[in-house]
Amino acid sequence: MFNNDAVSRRSLLRAAGLAILSGGTLPLAEAQQVHQIAAREGAYRPRAFTGHEYRTLATLADLIIPADDVSLGAVVAGAPAWIDLLASQNPELTNIYTGGIAWLDAEMQRRGGTNFVDAKPADQIALVDLIAYRKNGTGELAPGVRFFDWARKMVVDGFYSSPLGTKDLGYLGNSAVSKFEVPQEAIQYALERSPFGK
Amino acid sequence: MLNPSKDFKEHWWPHQTPDRGMGPGGSRYFGKSPYPFGLYDAGYGDWELDGEPYTVAPGDKFRWYRSRIVGGRTNHYGRISLRFADYDFTPHSRDGVGTDWPITYDDLSPYYDKAESFIGVTGSKEGIRSAPDGIFQPCPPPRVHEMLVQRACKQLNIPCIPSRLAVITQPTHGRPACHYCAQCSRGCLTGSNYSASQTQIFPAMKTGRLNLVANAMARELITDSSGKVMAVSYIDKITRTEKQIKCRAAVVACGACESARLLLNSKSSRFPNGLANGSGQIGRHLTDSVGYSLSARIPALENLPRHNSDGMGGMHVYMPWWLWEKKDLGFPRGYHIEVGGGFGMPSPGQFAGLCARHEGYGKDLKTYLRSQYGTSVNLAGRGEHVPNPNTYCEIDPAVVDKFGIPVLRFHFKWTDNELKQAQHMHETFTAILETMGGTITRAAPKPVEGDGISIGGEIIHELGTVRMGNDAQTSALNKYCQAHEVKNLFVADAAPFVSNPDKNPTLTINALAWRTAEYLAEEMRKGNV
């Protein structure tokens, strides 16, 4: 029951495939990282969640931060594992996720007779399209909207604080340089778009 | 004992700590952080310390940050190093508000020179009365967002000048120049910014003439029959035993409130209200700085070409007070403006606002977050807080800490002087950010406690609690920070300050301490101490 191979391999291959499709090639370092994480994720044993819960979280994570033509997705970056770690230290946080995932499953059962993670991608997206917005947060979908807000902010945190996410944003600091300089190109870019003009 | 190579987490990434800065169990998501100034901060303290409480009078709010490490808060502070202006020493003569200092700018100016030369401060000669020039090292150029702030300020006739930070950009007294990683608050492994530990205490220990007793919690100063301090009594925190060190002179520099606490707790038949407190002034005149801040996303910075914008650990430009001649502002004192922004190290907790604004998910969200990275510009005001009779600290008669030492009870009230100033900050910051193309959604703060203005103590510029003055009836210390009543007792932190201008206190603490040390050495040579 704790077999996570399916989700992690699938999402990794999807991510790697996308990267190759869009960029032509997957850079060697990232390809190696994908393989390393695939090996690690394949053996991953969730600390706070059941295998089913973790697979559901991972599915959500790659919906929230999927691979695109700049970077890979949240699962490869380790965001669900980071959430699992924090949840393992905090029952209140665990409850938010177990409750939210159970709600997703119940709602998907009501709609299509399956758990969320086993539903067709189109059905998963149809539900996420509803709970990803506050305007739906007052009626029957309210628990889903509240949960998705948690999942979104934590998946985003987990992704962008990882080496992959940091690279995605293009942070180039945390280094030692002998002289601080600002590239003229960046100055021009901002001035041209500012109320001050050039 | 502080060991920078072990204790300073410079150049670490968030993912090198399991919780990445959100606290064990993600406690920050629930409003509780074990890292009050962020992961890897070198403050080594907190707003609450286990077993070392303080109390606050009913109805008042006050927060007290305490570092418990060699060098204290200088290991992590913002390094902003501003001279007081000439008029800052004569507030009462100028407009009848507050109290004049027993010294003038000219008395302290040579010591500012010495302090700046020794610790190293960036800056430029500007000739602005509210921000006197000093001995400066070159300041690195403005970052892109700071350039936009400068343009806006130029349109609004607000001076925006190179920063004055205690960061060395040239090798100084054996310390290498800054390597521009923006992590001053984590402590600097190369000692390229000022901290009392690395710049003063460790070099002094190398002379062999300083013996540092770490983990000592001072309980009381003991006086002899002539009324002079003869010993410091302290708790050895490791063994929880009480010990004494005999002394010829005592210099108290525990941080303003802790210094007041030590003196108030040093009671004897000769000093029933606390040592050197015949005036009853110790603990009074407590001030902090007024804090108010406002942020906006600047569209011109969306998708800005990526580059390393780290720089010094703080802003490269700032705005000194510019309206010192205006009498009709509705509040008596000024503020300066600090600037934040740039491509910071991505860390958890930074994205919640953007996620809430964008909502949704997927590639759209990812593209949005990328476009917004580095677009936030923050302006923070630091304003003068005029002492008032409802703001002070005293010994709480009912509470002791885990060492058995009576604790402080705080009383704190802002007045219209500060509340109206915070409103003015809001108007100014709104004007600057809107001139840059930003949109402000926050309503102007109302002139009430808790609406935008910082809580007392939060800016960690508490001072004034053992003030200096020429009159022993209204001050505890003379103009050399020597106790009026105890000739071998001196105070050398911000407790002697008579007022708290909109200039961060640390440079003035250094200048004043230098002056006090010279005077003490001379008095010892003469045999007066």
C-alpha cells in the first residue's frame, strides 16, 4: 500500500519529456538530477501520510507547479516530501492535509465514482479549476478551497526554496564578488518601462 | 562564547535546513517562528526568552528583543550608521519639546570621526544638515529598484543619497572588504561589517589585556562604605552559582533596559532606589523609534533581466529627514526612510501574498511568480519618539527570572507626536511608490496605537533609561556618562541618550562610549577613579 513508484515515476517522466519537447534537450545536470530523484522518490516512504495520501499530494503538487519550458515541476523539486516532513512534526498540519485529501476523494467519488488520484486528468482539472479560486469559497466547495490554498502556498514554498525553483526564478546571488555592479541592460529595461522613461 | 566560523550561517541555502525557515512542523504557517529575524540570523535571541520574562503594564504593549551572545545585537543589526544632527542635541532649545543634551554636536563630532574610521562606514559627502557628513568609504552603486526610488525622490524633492552602513568596501585594519552577499544579518565570516564581537571584543582579547567572562548574568553592583562600586555580583549560568568580580571602576553596557534593570536592582541602604538613582530618573525617558512601512509591486521591474543584486546587507540608498525647517507638520520630529527590494534569496513564506493575489495554479501561476520576482519595493520609516511620562520601565515587585533576579515591567504609550508622524510616513511612501508606478491599496493609518505604527520596542532602538544631564536632580549621569552619585560608575550603551533622533543608535553608542572611555582613562591616570 505504500507503493509510490507509480506517481513519482510517472510525474518524473512527464516532466523530463516536457523539458525535452520544449527545450529540445534536457541539460545533463538536470537529467542526472531527475534520475537521482526518481531513484529516491521511488523508495520514498512518507512519514506523515499514507501512500495514497502522499500520491494525492504529489498529484496536486505537479498540478500546482508543473514542468514548463523553464524548469521541472514540484515533485521533482521535492516539494511534497518537504510538506510530508513538516506534517510529520505537526499533527495540526497533518490534519489539514489528511482532511483536505479525504474531502477531495469524497468530492471526486460524488462526481465520478473514483478517488481524486485515480480520476482522469480532465476530471482532476475540472475540480481543481473550482477550488483554486476564493469566489467558490463560500458554498459546498469551501473546505476544498481552503485546503487548496494551503496546498498551493506550501507547494510553491517547497518548490521555490529548492535548488530547481531557485534556478527557475533566476536568483544569481549568494556568492562572493569583489565588486558590486548593476548591468546597464537591467537599468535600461526598468527605466524604459517606468514612468521616468529613459 | 561566540565562534563565528561555527555560529554564523553565511552562504547557507534555505534547503540546507530541514524546515527551510518555516520552523519545525511549519510553525510559521501558524504564526509562530523560532527564527524571529529569519533562518540563519545571528541575533541569537528572541522576543521571549525561556525563564527570563518581563512584564508589561495592563493596557500597554511593549516587545523586548534580547540577544544572549558575545557582541549582542551588533552581530545581526542593520548596520545603519547615522550621525545625529547638530539640532538633535538641542531639541528643547529649538522648540520647547524634549530635553537638551549636556553635550553638543561639536563635542561628539571628533568621536564620530574616530568611530567611523575604526569600524568603517560607507557614505558620501552631501552637506545636508539633518545628516552630517563623516569619514566615509565608497558606497556601492544603487540597485535597479533603488535607482527608480531615486528618480521618484528627485521629482518629489526628497533627498535620496548613498547609504551609510557599517560595511567596509575597502580593506580596513586587517579586515577584508565586503564581498557583497547581502547576508550581514547572519554575521559576516570575513568580518567585513561592524560587530562588537569581531571588530572590538575579539581583537581586544588578542592583546591579552581583556578577560571575558562569558555566560555571566549580572545580578547586582556592590558598593563599599564610601559609596563606590567595589564588585559585580553575577550568576554563572553554567553552574548556577553566584560569583563576584572586584573592580576599580564599573562600566555598564547591557543594552539600555537591561542596564537600567541592573542599577535598579543594585539597592543598598545608601542607594535605596537603586544605584545612582537618587534622582529617580533611572528607567524613565524610555523611547523606541517610530516604525512604519509600506510596500508596492513596481510594474517596471516585472521580468527584469536577471543579475546578482545582493550587494551589501541592506539598502544602497536612503532618504535622510528633509523637512527639519518646517514648523507646520502637526508633529515635532523627523524620520528617515529605508529602502528594501531586489532579487532576494528565494525562501519559503515569500510567496503567500502573490499566491493569494493570483490564485489559480499551473503554468500560469508559475509564469506569474517568475514575472513578479524582485518587483516588490518596501519603504520603512524610522522616526524620533519624544520621551513622555507614560513610557518607562521599572522593577516588577512580584516577578523574578530563573536566576532569581527581579524583572522589568514596561509601560509604553505613543502620543500624537508619533502617531501623526506615522501618518506622514504613509503619505510620503505612497507618493514615492506611486511616482515609481506602484499601486497602494493600504488605507492611511489612523492616529491610534496598533494601526500601522510599530509596537513599542519592535524597532529595537530602546534607549534613554539612564540619561545624562548637567542637573543631578533630572539625570543619573553627567556629560561623560559618569554617575552623578558614584564616581567610578559609567554607562556606555544607549541608556545615557537624552533623546532618540531618527538616527539608528549604534554609531552614536560607539562615539559616546569612546568619549567615555577616554575620560575614564584620564580620570584613572589622575587618580580620581
